[in-house]
Amino acid sequence: MSNSTALHTPEISVPVNKKLLGVGLLLTLFLQLGVLGTEYLSSTWPLKYGEPVLLKTEPIDPRSLFRGNYVRLNYGISRVDASLAVDPFRKHQTVYVTLKQEGKYHVAERLLHEPPEQGPVIRGRIRWASDQFYSIDYGIEAFFMPKGKAIAAQNAVREKEAWAQVYLLDSGKAAIADLICEGGCQRE
């Protein structure tokens, strides 16, 4: 007789339905492709179907470790007088800024809680609010470029008048098409 005891682990058998597994993998693949496609389309849709406007820029200088060099932009419509608001806004609220053309640029006309029926409008989020003005982010504050061009463009934006060509959808979604400086800073 042997004193050694043999451990016996029972085998658990789980029936695998290969057809169900295949369907699950396909659904997962299509879901991931759908999410990626939606992200891509949401960033390119305004460039294809949006209305072009020019916004005056005011530079800030950053760099992204993950996405490379870019020109950080602030706009003339980034700080808007509170008297343009139909009703007051709080920090982090969505705002729709109607635009009107003054000279070659578009400037803020009114601040609304809902998108208007017509006219150029840009959607943003209130970053900071006071009784005198609102600070607004529009999601177009960074314009990515190759390193050498980004540094040259940043310097040009600091020294010259600059503007961004932005395309707007009726929903207020915006996308930057180009950065333009007097004397040149356009990317090639």
C-alpha cells in the first residue's frame, strides 16, 4: 500500500457553441469598427459639409507628447462679453455662439442655450463665467503640424496677425482646416 494520495481534479466540460462564439467575435469586431468610424467621421464631417468662417487667433505655445507639435490657439471669440448672453450661463454648460462677419473675421453676436434655426453658429463649453464675460472652449484650440512647421507657425502667429479657417456644421460642430498668417504660416 502506498501512502501517497493522488489528487484527482474533476474535469469540467463546458460545451462551446462555435457558431455563437463566431457571432460574438464578429459583433465585437463590428462594434469596434463602428466606434472608430464614428470618431473619424465626427472630426472630418465639418471639413466636408460645413460652412467656412475665419476666426482671429491669439497664440499659446504647447506640445503634446502623444500627438506631436502643435500650435495652441485662442480666438477672439474665446472670451465673450456676458451682455451677449440671452440667459446667464454656468461653468461647463454647452453654449451656442452665433457669429456675424465684421471685416474678414467672424465675431460673436449672441450666446444661446439652444442652436438657432439658421446662420453660422459654433458650439462650445463655458470654461469660466463671471458677470462681465465668459471664457469658452470650442474644441479647436490645437492645430497639429510637423515639428519644424509648428514651431515656425507658432513664431509667426506671435509676431503677425493670424486667423484660422474653420468649418462649421449646422449643429455648431467645428473643425480647423488651415492656419493662416500674414506673410505665411500655412502648412503644406
